[in-house]
Amino acid sequence: MLNTTEKLVSALVKITETSYAINISLPDIEIRVLAVGPNSFLGKTSVINTADAQMEIDLIGISKSEMNKGHAAVSFVSYTNIPSMLNRSFNSETNMEQTLMSTLVSATLPKTTNKTLNKPVNFTLKHTPILNPDHIPSCVYWKETEWVVDGCTLIKTNSSHSVCSCDHLSTFALIMQINPTQSDQLIVLLNTTFVAVGLVFLSLALLTFAIFRGNPRVTNPALINLCISLLLAHLLFLLTQHFLQYIQPKQLVCALLAGVLHFLFLSAFVWMFIEAVLLFITVKSLSKIRSKQKEALIMRCLIVIGYGSSLIVVGMSAALGPNGYGSDKCWLKEDRGFIWSFLGPVYFILACNTILFSLIIFSIRAALTRLNSDVSQIKQMRTIAFKTIAQCIILGCPWILGPFTSSSKVVEILFLVLNSQQGTFIFLVHCVLNQEVRQQYKKLIGVLFIPSESTITEVQMT
């Protein structure tokens, strides 16, 4: 029916040298046609209205295309009964129940040679019924057999209307997610709980590194900055998802948060790679590791590599795809492959870490064979091996499960738990299981809580 209507509307359009409009109103459909020619005096932005919808389009800008030679036409059709006939399924990031909450509108450029939009088109859609403030609408378009969000963004919304910005023309509507299933509620609860636990242990790890910052056996720049990146990334992500219904309508804020999250998570992976390199150096040269670190990877170089490379990726991504930030979850949009500006570097780092991990295991095995008579060195090598395995699994492997989370709830929960507990394992491996840290804590506790001999003598004399 949609295709038939588009063909009939296209037949109404005639080439003109000035401009003209056609308005047709029927019980179940409203048709608006606007055509412009080289001698048109219309403003730069054309506004077309129906009873329940509005479209803002730069028709003059489209007509000025070299191929269009000053001619362009747009049709805007509003349907009232068709939404109930279409599939209500929505290709979203969650498995929540969805329902259409606006009239369906269709926009095309009939008898226009170059249909490329020079700027996004804005649609204002009236809610049917009034929107519950606890629910978030999504701007979607009809793609063959399902509703998808590619190329459309919610700009602002209130109880009665929502404004969508789209970079293409199609058949559009608003869809609302309601009544989350019990499994979705469990995922949300687990995510909040485990991320909060991970943040606590990240904070404890950073506190430990701060207390013993003068001891090179306790801290290194890569580990500290890895903790900082993870702490800020997980905290910002948790707050963004918690206040999503207030942030999402503010598209600029949503896109900005997505960009910051992109930078923080990329930085975490770069620092993970640097830490893997340092572990490899440690395994290859136990006795000279500190001097080699100072010579090859000084603090300033680590900062440039850790944050500079991430900043370059985010900057290039924003320059090449400025509309790629700000999905319905205030993250990177998946349309046009923009998500690969994150997944590409991540998978590259995971591949490098896998290679480094293999080399480390090979080196440890060879070292254990050579040092079977030196018990202390064997113990030290085994400690390094355990830390290496823990870091490679906890900091890298869970992200490999990411593409498979949508197909299995078990995989999704496993991914969520392991990914959120990076801070917990950092604290366990580098603080609790670090003999130097335990000794330093014993000294600190002794100074703070165990009275000195002079104090005891003074008490006895009194």
C-alpha cells in the first residue's frame, strides 16, 4: 500500500518554474506536495504540516544541485490507520515490548533527479496517546519488514510531541519501549550491581597506589592510568544509563557523552596493551626490568601513547562521521559502520595482546625449565605467570564475547560480570596478592594503630 501511494503521489507532481503546493485530506490519509523551480521565492527551509505531523526540509538547497537544475519536489503523506497493519517488531538493543505511538508519515522526493539531502530533515510527530514520562520514544523508519533506527535521532521530546532528525527520506514513526521482561530487569540489576562493585575495587586499587606511590615495586604508570580510565569510563557509563531518559532528548549532550565514553574505553584498551607489553618485558628480563622501563617507556611517552592515540581515533571519527555519536543509548551508532571506530582498535589490541600472551607463556615455560634449581626465581616467575593470565583474561577476553551477547542471555550475563569486574581483579592481583603491598600495609597499620614504646612508657609512668 505504501508503494502504491507513493506512485500515485508522484503522478501528481509536475515540473514548474516557480512553486506550487497540493493539499489532499481524506479520513485515513493526508497528502502534501510541494514543488519548486528556478524562479521560486520560498525560504531556505520549507515547513509542511498535516494534522499530526510536520516536516522541515531544505527543498531549495536540494533544487540547487547541479543535476536538479533548480527543480525539486517533496511529498509528505500522513497515515492514521496503517500503523496497526504493520509489524510492531523493533530492531533495538533490548528485548523490551514495543508499541507504535504516532501516526505513520512517509516522505519522498518525486521527479527529483538527485535525491541526496544536503542537511538532515526534521519531523515533528504527535504522540498517540500522551507519552508517559518514564518511557523513551525512538525515531524509526520502515525497512522492508521491520522498524530500524539507522540514520534517525531523537532531538527533543515532551509529553505530546517528539522531534526526529533523519539523514534520509523514508516511512517514519515513533515507537516506544514498554514493560521490560523479567530477564531484562535482571540484566539491568546485575549491570548496576556489578559495575558498582567494580568501581569500589578500582577506587581501592587507586587509593593503594596513591598511598605507596613512592614505591616502584607497587605501582607503574600503565596500571595507574588503566585504573583511572576504567573508573571514569564505567562511572560515566553507569550515570548515563541511569539518567538516560533525561539525557537522550538533548542530542548534543548525548553525542558529547558518547564521544567521551569512546575516548575513555579506547584509552583503557591502550593502557591494557601497554601493561601487556610491560609484563612481556618483565618476563624477558626480571633483574633489569626497572632500568629498562625507565629507558624505553618513560612516563611522558606512556601518557602520549595511552591518551594521544585514543584522542586521535576519536578526533578522526568525529571529523569523518560527526553524526555517528549519540545512539538511543548515548553510544556510537551502528549504521554506516561507525561502530567500527571503536571495535576496530579494540579487536586489534586484543589480537596483539593474544600474541603477547602466547609469547609470555612460552618465555615462562622456557625460564622454568632453565631455572628449576632456583626456587626463589621459579616462585617469582609463577607469580608473574598468574598475573599475566589474570590480566589477559579479565582485561581482554570478555570483550571478545561482545558480538555474541545478543544471541544468548548466558553470554550476555557472563560478558557483563567479567567486564565489570576488571577493577576487582586488578585490586586482587596487584594489591592483595602483592607481597610488597601487604608488607607496606602492615607497616602502615602498625604506625597508625599500634602504640610506640615511648607511648607505652609514658602511660606506665602515669
